[in-house]
Amino acid sequence: MSLPDHAYAAVSSSSPLRVKICGVVNLAAANAARRAGADWIGLNFSPPSPRALDPPESAAEIVAALGHERVVGLFVNRPVPEIAAFAQRVGLRLIQLHGDETPKEAQLLASAGLQVIKAFRIGDAEAIAQARRWLDQAHALTQGQVPFACLFDAFVPGRFGGTGATLAASLLEGLRPMMASSALRPILAGGLTPENLAERLELCPARPWMVDVAGGVESAPGVKDPTRMAAFVAAARRFAASRFE
Ligand SMILES: O=C(O)c1ccccc1NCC(=O)[C@H](O)[C@H](O)COP(=O)(O)O
């Protein structure tokens, strides 16, 4: 089974390049990310990460302050009922699955009223083929409704994300059909910084719908730097203005 035709529509060149700042650890950092111009902020609920929200329930005040349309809750291999109940409790609507979750699990979360972003860690051509299969299955289960967006991150053995590693140019090329799909809402992640963003985007075979950063806008692991966040958003806006508008 292949992706539905509409999934391969060309990315519109008139919409802006959105920015997600991931791994914000408190309300002050969330507000700083918003002031810097981030479209989405990510809250990490994967405790081994230095970016995990502590306590997790503090998500409620961040969602209330920023609005559920701007806040993404990130989970790694948590049971569906746990994610759904937690999201309901703190008001989250956008969920990022950053582990080995199945299309069926994504479908169940969507049935619970959540918008699912699926992250794929891409280390080789087989990982690209697996991502395609995952998307085909999810689309077949949900008539193309799930996932809401998909995120392409680097693969580092033994780690799930926030690694600072970048995707090799050859792998970006292999992602071309998915990166060129507006319906998939492709998000580019992995080792992005204010300094390298334009260069990384130049290597992309098509413009992503959004760019995502965690470590590249920090002064230390888990500590977001307002100046670096603003510089990252400015770099994204500059690139979009010069290339796409
Ligand atoms: O950021 C983390 O520490 C993390 C830990 C476990 C799973 C996912 C994690 N982050 C997910 C993200 O969306 C990051 O923004 C993405 O991996 C890119 O991170 P970075 O290379 O540091 O920009």
C-alpha cells in the first residue's frame, strides 16, 4: 500500500517555515520561547532526558498560558491509556510519539481526540523504508488522517532524541518524497542551531513544514537561552523569506 496521492502534493511555497522549540522545562522558558517567536513548544515527558518536565503536571499551567494549539507533549514508548489520560488531565491536544510506537497506537490516540506527530529516527535507508511503511499503515487505518505531522530526526544508537546529531545529506535525499509532501507536514529535526540552520535547509530536497530544535538553543542541557531561541527563529524566518516568499 502506498501513501494517498494527496500526500505527495507539492509543498506550497507561500506558507512560512514554522518553528518548534522542544524540551522547554518550565513556564518561564515556555514564555521566552513564545516571545522568541516559536510556533510550537515541546514538553518532554521522557524522564531520562535532561529536558523532561518535572513535575509532569506543571504542563497544565504551560498549556493554559500558551494555548493547547501551541504546546506539544512528547512521549517515548508510553502506554496509550496513560498518554490519553495524562493529556486529558493537563489539557494537551498535540502529542509527539518519539519512540517505537505503532500505527495502531497512533490511531487509538487520535480516536481519543489527540493530534499525533510521529517522529522517525533515520539512520539508514532501511529506516526510511520503515518510516514509509509506518505511514502507509497509519494512513490505511485512518483514511489518511494520522499522523497530523511527521518529524525526521537523526538516529543515535541507544538514544531517542535530543542528541545534537544531524541527518546525513544522503539520507535527506532519500526522504525527498516525504519531505516534499505538504499533507505529511514534514518537520526537520536533528542538530539544528541558529548557526547551521540555513546550511541544513539548503541540503533538504524540499522545504520542510517546520523545523525543530532542542539542544541548539540551550546554554546547558535543558536550559533554554532566549538569545539563541530568538536567533534560531530569525534564521528560519530569514531563510523562508529569501527562498519561499
Ligand atoms: O530532547 C530530548 O532530550 C529528547 C529525549 C528523548 C526523546 C526525544 C527528545 N527530544 C525530541 C525532539 O523533538 C528534539 O527536538 C529532537 O530530537 C532534536 O534534538 P536536537 O538534536 O537536540 O535539536
